[in-house]
Amino acid sequence: MSGALGHALLEQVGALARRAGDAIMAIYRQDFEVEFKADHSPLTAADLAAQKVIAAGLASLDPVWPIVSEEARQLPWEQRRQWTRYWLVDPLDGTREFVKRNGEFTVNIALIENHHSVLGVVLAPVTGELFAAAQGHGAWQQAHEGGAWQRIATRALARPARVAGSRSHGGAQEDTLRHMLGDDYQLQPLGSSLKFCLIARGAADVYLRRGPTSEWDTAAAQCVLEEAGGAVLDLHGQPFRYNRGESLLNPEFIAVGDSGIDWTRKLRDAGLP
Ligand SMILES: Nc1ncnc2c1ncn2[C@@H]1O[C@H](COP(=O)(O)O)[C@@H](OP(=O)(O)O)[C@H]1O
Ligand SMILES: [Mg+2]
């Protein structure tokens, strides 16, 4: 992504994520009702309020690109297959954590270009932490609105390894992780795309996700993690791609900080996929 375009877009999209975060926090501080979608996942007024802010904000940017969002009607593959650029959005990732009020939820906005995540912004509204990256511009963290931007980077695989895992979904994958990382790995449960951000800032090494996630759950954080030096790989060791077909479900994956390791071989030796 060219220098000026990447920088200007990151600023605009970062500010937009913060506005969506404000809309979420206005609801977080009050009593709110929880509905359940057809797939039994929770939905609150906060998901919809953030969706509204983000959809209006992205539509006001120039140029206007199409949007795929968890909280909008999905356009059919016949239309999506023509796209070279589009926004991929999860206005509130970690709705279960929002409902539990543990702060582990995020606003996620990614720009996809030819199936790659080339710009990503992840905001944790409760702490005010914002993670942002654009291809070729590195990965950055801002502790609070108006704060200084700090460049972040992954670390070399540590021993004992630290593993970020879902708080609400998927098994612990203990045998696989022990096989890949040694018996002494430490597990840190965490909701939402914050797991990727933990690895991106060098505070964890691995996040192994078995079971379903959708493209909007991973896209923004993938750009952050890649620009910080890490990778998001399917269980065959192939980097993640977006807008691949009718289904918007991701394959199972591993997110890693140390991309100098032969993860394909480690996955195979651990009996995956
Ligand atoms: N059966 C399922 N199908 C699709 N996605 C699922 C799923 N179960 C969980 N997820 C995804 O996992 C995300 C939460 O992951 P985690 O538990 O690691 O925080 C959810 O994000 P949302 O909260 O945005 O719906 C949801 O998208
Ligand atoms: Mg989500």
C-alpha cells in the first residue's frame, strides 16, 4: 500500500474505530438487553450502534469501497467475486465478553485487497488501546486517544511458550500444544481478536483456533500481526486469504509471533490438520 494512502487511511479508520468504541461504551455503561441470533450467538444494541457508525464513516471516505460486516446483510458471492478492494468489519468482536462485562471485546476494521488484509485497526474500547497496521507501514499501538504511537513487534518463540486461547469457544487443545511447544507452555484465556494483538506486541507466542470463526473475526488483527512480524496460517501452513467463495467462514488456524519457525512441520508433527 503506497505511503501516503496507507498513512492517511490508517488515521481515518483509527478515528472511526474510536467513534464506534464510544457508541459501544455508551451502551456498556447502562443496562442492555441481549438477543440471540439464529446461530445462538448474542447480539446487543452495542453491536448495531457500532455497525451504524462504521458503515456511515466508511461510506464517507473517498474512494468508497464495498463493506462486508458481521452485522450487515451479506452480499452473494456472484457480486463479491468481482471485488478487488473492500472493507471487512466486525463492529463488536467478543460479544459474549461484552455481555459478561470483562472488557475483552474489540472493534475490527480491515481493508482487503486482492484477498489479502492490507490494513487493520483493532480497538479495545474499555482500555482505549488501539492497534493499527498497514502493509509496509509496520504495526502500531496507541494506549489511549491522543496518546503517542508506539511501534510493536513479535518476539522469538519463548520457553515456556505463552499461548493465547479463547475464553468462550473451542477446546483447550492441550495435547497438540504440548506436542508443539513443550509441556511447560502457559495458557492465557482472552476474548476476541485481542489474542492476535497480544502476540503482535510480543506478550504471547501462539493462538491455535480449532472450530469456526468468520473472516471478519481475523482480518484486521491479521494485518496487525503480520506487520509486527508474525503470521496467521491455516493448519496446512498456508497464510490466510479473504473473499475466497460463498462461505465467509475461516479454516481452522494458528496465529504465531515467530515466523522464522517451520510451523507447517510442527503442525504436521503434532498430527494436524
Ligand atoms: N459456531 C460459530 N460459527 C462462526 N463463528 C463462531 C462460532 N463460534 C464462535 N465464533 C466466532 O468466535 C468469535 C469469538 O471468539 P472468542 O471466543 O475467541 O472471543 C465470535 O465473534 P463475535 O463475538 O463477534 O460473534 C464468532 O464470530
Ligand atoms: Mg466476531
